[in-house]
Amino acid sequence: MLVNFLFKQSLNIFDDTIINHGRQANKPFPFSNGLLSIIIILGGHKGGLNKPKKKGEKYMIETVLDNIPFEINESQFLSELKLFEDSSEADEAIQLLKEACSVAKPKAVYIESFVDSRTEDTVIIDGVSFRSRLLSANTESVHRLFPYIATCGTEIEQWASNITDPLNAYYADMIMQLALKSAVNELVKHLTYKKLHGKLSYMNPGSLEDWPISEQKKLFSLFTDAIGVKLTDSFLMIPVKSSSGIYFNSDKKFVNCELCPRENCPSRRTAYKPHSR
């Protein structure tokens, strides 16, 4: 009854697998290709999964994208590595790429959540307080947020850990970065198509001084399925080629790079604009 109600009222997702943790854990409802897994979370973040819904509690929809294609054009890959196609190094790099593509399973997970309240420097999501003046200001006009985790996957990281040659390890690191990029691109495509319309912005804990990396722990507490990504004691993610943060709509698109002074960053998406906020 609960799943059907939520499905009719808000999901409109036809290719998902729905799991009601409050009633039928580990008994998925099959839909089409199974690209996604949806988890209805009772009572919000961890600890509330099997509790009855109390007054004021909200349902949060956790969506896992775990069948993301990973196909890399060989010529483009060699171009990024600055290798000539007829070189011996290129042959070795392509062989590694083929091995990686056979094992890689990039993944992403996000939660459709709502702002409980906010102050000048705090945003409360599902009872979890995130301290960031920029996050509060950037999301001032929106009430629906999408915390996310994306990763290259533990499978390709395990594969790469067995590579001892320094040059091949560098190639493998580049491949894992491309796998993470595939996960993020699929997540953005999904959110843009199904959830968000207009300018898509995002923020990441630890990317700016205003939102410290220690907030990662709070972000991860929202999820029941972190798709294999774990936090170290210093709040770094394992696999290393992983990303986490919050997506949201905004009147003016915002990315962390606008306020990050790091030069020659390979992941930079826009120019440094120190006075833009």
C-alpha cells in the first residue's frame, strides 16, 4: 500500500526497483531494465529505517544508478595521455583500458530530500544540520535538494591496486577518473531528465573553506546505501575516485570552481571568480 501510494503520487519512474525497508527488505519489485534501485526510507536517515512513521517525519527516496555504461573511445583516451597510436606505450595503455572496461562498474546514488529549515549559515536536511553560509545562500530559493555520492566503483579500484608498474599505475588512475566521470555524467543526465529543470548547480564538502570536509560524515549519514564508498578517519572517500555533494536548482548556476583558487586543476569546470559570492 505504501509503495503504491508513493509511486502514484510522486515517483513516475517506470524502470526502477522499489524496496520498502519498512516492510519488504530485500524483496525488490521488478520494473523494466532494473537500471535503478529505489529505497523508501522511513523516518529519514540511518536509525529510522524500521521505525514507524511519526508525526513530522518525511519519506526520502534513495535512488541507486548501478548499471552505468563505461565505454571509452580509444583514440580520445590516447590523446588525453598524449600517446601516439603506433607506440608501444599506446598498445599497453589500450590493453589496460580494455581490462578496466571489462571489470568497471561505476555507480551513483542520490536522495530526493527537502529542507527542514535554514539560517544564515546552516541548512537542515532531514534533521541533519549542514553548516555553510554558501550552501544556505545558494539554496535560499529552493526547498528540494539532491544529496549524492558517485564513484568509479570498488571493482575497478581493486583491479588497479594490483598494478605495480608506475607508468601503468598512472594509466589506471586516469581510467578510474574516467569511470568516475561516467558516473557523474549519468547522474546529471538522470537528474536533469527526471527531477530537475533549469540551471543545475552543486556543492561538495571540502571543496571550499566555507563547507569543510568534516561535513562528509553528516552527508553520508543520510544514505542507507553508499554504493561501496567509505570514509576514512580524515573524511576522505575510498575509492579515491569518488565524489559527493548536493545538487540543486538555482536561478544562477553555481559550481565550486568559481571560488577555488587552485591553478592548473584538471577538474576545473569554470574560471576562478573570487568576487562572485
